[in-house]
Amino acid sequence: MITTLAIEGMTCNGCVKHVGDALRARPGVSAVEVKLAEASAKVVHDPEQSPLASLVAAVVDAGYQATLK
């Protein structure tokens, strides 16, 4: 499944890496593409292992805000 999240609070490439690393650490996530200019993250994941709530929690735990885009 591919889920696109709107990410709030990213200001630099360090933020992009931080968000990407947090999402990649979740079980069932096979690919992540974070874009600073679009304030978004596209996540390829197994929804049974990492449902939407888990992905949002990963971003929030990293210090940012996320909503379904």
C-alpha cells in the first residue's frame, strides 16, 4: 500500500532525514520518499504491520505533525 502524508514542521534537509528515518524504522515499511518542498512523505508499507496511525505516530514521535494527504 502507498500512503502519502502531509508533514508539518520540516524546515531543512536534516528534518527530511529525521522524518524518513522514523518512518523507515516502522515494521512493514519498505520505502519512504520525503519531500521538503511539498511537505510530504510517500510511504510504501504493509497496512497490517504499520497502519496509518502507526505512521502518524512515528512522525509525531520524531517531533513533527502528520496527516493523511
